[in-house]
Amino acid sequence: MDTILVVGVGSVVGANLAATLSDRYRVVGLTMSAALPGIDGCELANCPGLNPEGIRQCIAATGPDWIVHCGPASQSAWEQQVEH
């Protein structure tokens, strides 16, 4: 069974994606908040830090086949790039 790491599982998109995929895949939701409520069928993991080493540790600990980023830094293809 493939493992999907959902980064940003605390967002609306991340939580719904994790809940939807959890019946077909092993889903690990990555969060920076320990107060996040559980999602049925989804394992939750805390990231030790948003630095390269902390991210490597999260990936090594969960062993994902796929990584989906649903955090606030993600941008959609239709967002307009605005230069300041």
C-alpha cells in the first residue's frame, strides 16, 4: 500500500484530502500544531522544524511514496503573479 504524506493537513484542503484518501492509502498528515484533532484513518506527525534537516527527518520517519503540499505557501497554477 502506498504512503501519502500530506503536508499542511491542518488546512481545509489538506484535512479533506487526507480523509478522502485514507481508505485507499496509508495517509500521514504532517502538522506544526499538536492541537490538531484526529482524522479517521490518518496518522498525524509533527515536524520538528521548518528547516532542511527537520524536513528530511519527517520524510525519513514516514517513508512516503507521495508527498502532497497543502500549506499556505502553495500556489495554484491560475494565481496571478504580482510584482511589487
